[in-house]
Amino acid sequence: MAGVAALESAVQEAPEWVVLRYGTLYGPGTWYARDGLMAQFAAAGRVPADADVSSLLHIDDAVAAAVAALRWPTGAVNVCDDEPSAASEWVPAFCAAAQVPAPASTVGERHGWARGASSQFARTDRGWVPAYPSWRDGFATL
């Protein structure tokens, strides 16, 4: 987290800047693709389906936000889908989309840093609308 804060601080020294805080990227060419690294890890049983909450973002929506941000005023903006979810919910769906066996869901203590984000500001103040408002829709494209 300190590294991210340092990068954001450095960016803010520019006269005009926008920081896009993306959710976990999935889709073609990412780790979370049918042929991506996380699909390989999942097939080997190395992706936990636990209580940690993530916000996800289809790569196409990330690209659209980056292009739109060229016209946005200065500021930091969260860019993610509308459905932060526990890994116990989205990991089995990712595995199904990637056609690999899903791990057993585990119940346990959640890491404090593993929580979802909101892109409400991007939607209401910047006019950004994701093509895939839920990972449920986006995983269908894998």
C-alpha cells in the first residue's frame, strides 16, 4: 500500500492528473482469462475461495475508463464493477468460465485489506458506465 500511495503522490505533482484505481482485471490477456495464470493456478488448486472480498473489472471496461479519463478533471477515481464479492462466490464462477475445477469454498477470517471498492463516483461525477456491471456478466465472455 505504501508503494501505491507514493506513486499517487508523485502523480499529483503534475499540473493535470487522474489516478485510476482499478479493480482486479479479468478478460483476454489478463491473469484472470481462460488461458491466464490464475486459471492455471486454479486448476492446480492454488486459488482460495475464501471470505476475502474483491472488486473486479473487465479489461474492456478498464480501457474505456482510461480513454474517458483523458477528458476528466484532476482526481483519483475507483474503476470497478458494481458487485464486490467474496472469493467464495466469484472464484467458483471464474473457474467454471475458465473450465477448470473449482476449489472448495472455505470459511474463515477475512484479511482487513481485502474489501470491495465502489465506482459510484466514476459513474455519477464522471459519467463512466461499465459494459460489464457485474463479474457475472463479464465472466461469460471468457
